Amino acid sequence: MIGMPTSSTPFTLPNSRTEPDGSAVVRVLSYNIRSMQDDTAALARVIAACAPDLVLLQEAPRFFRWRKKLARLAAASGLVTLSGGGTAAGPALLCSLRATVERTEDVLLPLTPGLHRRGLATAVVRFGGARLGVLSCHLSLQRDERYEQGGMLLDRLAGLGVPHAVAGGDLNERPEGRTFRRLASHLQDGWAVAPRGGEHTYAATGPYQRIDSVFATAGVEVLGCGVPLGHPGVTEADLRAATDHLPVLADLRVPAA
């Protein structure tokens, strides 16, 4: 792939599992899929090869027959639809059958006239004895609105009422930006804590910046996080064809509730 760096850190992560003490190793994938306008077969292959327990999507289908399109992607990836899509203005959640779903909620953020509507897809799930809040976001292109949405994201995570949570998405901002820094001051930035694979997530055909990330609350152990370059079954051809972003894959150890 033109411009695709070769990772100096092999992308190896532990397999998902539930520990004897009730804690769980959970694999989370965050991915901007550009409304499935590209090669959906390649997209499904990338997701399936990553073997995630949770998928945090951005730019999921949200207009004509969006539920059917999202369900087809989930089925092709060996997953099921959890929440989001049109009802969250783009963010969506998929999960494996390993997850026990407690509740879901799609949240529409305040609309700024002249800008795109934004939203959050959220859920609370259980893996063994571990409870985990989940949130997918796609923040604004406009600097001030993006900063306000970052605060709403943190408020929503706190409002899930669980001690451990993961949030991921397309922040439309690099780590030095004030919204990214706002999130990283309250949450663990997965790549900064335990980098694996590649760093830059955009653009897929020549990645030069990290604007997509997976964050975790305190108490969640980040075992590894990054673009799954070199991950078994994930090919450069599929990454190039699937969408215009590269995915972020993280393994987390979530304590028992």
C-alpha cells in the first residue's frame, strides 16, 4: 500500500477470555467505515480477522435501509448489531455473542446550525463477572463544537453508572489538540499506554496522522492498542479497499464487578 508504514512492533494481542476471578480480557475494535461506500466484503474481512468482542463504528449507514445494511455487515463479520446507526447519527456498536447486553442508549448531541448532526452510541455489557460501559463517537470538524462534545462524551460515560468503560471513535483531531487532550486527561489513551502495531489512522492509502483512538477508564488494564498492521488475516489490500480510515484494535483487561 502506498504510504502504509511497516510496524516495528508485532501486532500480537492475547485472546479474549474470562479469568477464574471473574475478570475478562475483551477485544475492542474502533473503525470509521464511511457509510459502507467502499468494498464491504473487504470491510467484513478486516473486522472478522480482528476477532473483536465489541466493534465501535463511526459513519455507519444512517439513511435508506440503514438497519439492513448494518445487520448485513454484522452477520458477514460474525457479529450482531448492538445499537446506533441512524438513531445515533452515525456511531454504532456491534458485539459478539460472548457479550451479555444489559442496556443500550443512542444519544443525539445538540445541533449547531449549518453543521452535521452528531451523536453517541452507548451500551452496558457483561463478560463473565466484568461489567463494561461502551461508547462510540464521531466528533465535530469544528474546533469549538468538538471541544463541547468532548465534555458531553465524558459526562455520558460517567452517567452509564459503571466503574469501567471504553470509548472509541473518530475524534477529527490529533493528540496535541485540546479536545484530544481533554479526553486523555480523564481517560487512558490506549495507544499512549500500550502501543501495538501502527499509530496513524488516516488516510488509509497514506496514513500520516492519528485522529482515531480507543480510550479506557481508570482500572481497566490496556494490554495493547493500535492499527492492526500485520495482524493475522488483516491484509493491506483489504485495509486500503475497506474505507478511508484504518481501524484501531485494543485488548483490555476488565476487572470483575
